[in-house]
Amino acid sequence: MGGGRFGEDASELLRGVKCVLPDSAIDALVEERHEARMSKDYGMADAIRDDLLKAGVHISDVEGTWTTSDGRRGYLPQMEGRKEDRIETPVIYQLLRCACV
């Protein structure tokens, strides 16, 4: 299951999935994915993307956005991502794992 891959429709991928993550958690995970991609840790970046999709968040690298199953949207980080004011990754990743169960 891969969210954000070319040609996939977000509404189809998110059908039947309820997103319970707050925007701040989604933004923190999207930032963490961005950092993994920048450091060429594509396995981690793909795992975060796939877990977000299971939690009801579709990543579109083409559009530079994320979309939730309940219609919320946000933007992916630019090349120089912000690190301040973000939740620590282990805590936010645990939140994500709980939301997927």
C-alpha cells in the first residue's frame, strides 16, 4: 500500500479509513518523513508514508500536500524544513501506531 504514488486517487486510498490524528501530529510526521528523504533513508520515509495512509492521511509529493480522510489538508515541508516547535518523533510515532490499530 503506497500513498502518494503517481496516479493514485486520495479518495480511493482513504475510503473507509477514519483519521484521528491532529494536524500537529500529521505535520510532525510529515516533517520527519521529509528529513528521512533528505538523508536518503527511503525505507523510513516510505514506512512513515504508509503508516500515515493507514491512519487516514494521504501524502501527495506531486501536489506538495497531505489530505486526511475527513477532508483536512496541509502542505509538505520545503527543502529547509522547520525543526522548532515539533513533537519528539518517538512520541508522535507511538501516537500514529496507536491510531492504526
